[in-house]
Amino acid sequence: MSLFKRHPKHDDGHSRDDDVAVERYEYLLATAQPDMITKMHLEAFAKLSDEQRDVVFQRFVDHAATPDDRPIDATPATLARVATDAETRRPGSLLRILGPQGADGSGDNVLLATISGLIVASPLAAALFPYDYGAGTGLWSEDADDSFDY
């Protein structure tokens, strides 16, 4: 998993901001407690349009390992619970479910970038970033320990 890599600028119109949001989302999924992941997803899914939630719902249905893993509706609360369960059982699964679709993993990254952006903009998420990681640099603060005298 590439939690702290620098993203090059893209010439194909793909936004660097999208890359940074997805990187931060990946960090949160790897480090946050399940109850916090649920709260962040609930907040993000509530901000999506009905059509966007329907797309998320369909992605969860299509990727469910068992019938019990499928959401029963497209409400933000249900989708947040299913998202947390999926990520807890199989880390990295949300990036696959919400990311580009297709047999070769091709396609656009709009859904993943949208959800990532909503989540990392949340005050809940901002509190979980170490040092200056959430300040827009996408990198750990190199001077974080400079305030200590050894």
C-alpha cells in the first residue's frame, strides 16, 4: 500500500488533487477505528446525490462476497455500515469497489475521488491526520520533531 508517496502531475487531465484525496482516504482507512470509518462514510454518503448513492449501492451489491454482505437499501446509514464491514473484513476492498471498474481496472476514478474528497474534508478526518499531513502537502512534516531539544 502506498500511503505516503508523492503523486506526479498528470498530463491526461487527471487531477493531482484527486490523487491527494485518495491517498489521504487510503491513510484513513488503514489507521482509523471502525466506528470512525462508519461516521466519516455516513457523513460523506449523506452529501451524495440520490443517483450517486444508487451507484455506490450497486457497486456494493456487485462486489458482495455473500448475500449477507449486500446492502438492503441506498440510505447513507446502510451504505456506511456496509463500507465499514467490507473494509474491516478485507482491507483495501473499498478502493477496489469505489475505484475504476472494468476487467482490466480501467475506467474513471470519479466516484472514488468524490467520496475521498468528501471524507478527507470532514472535520472528523482532519483530526486523525498526524502533524501537517492534512495541511495540503500530502507528506509528513519533515520538521515535526524540530521543536524538541535532545
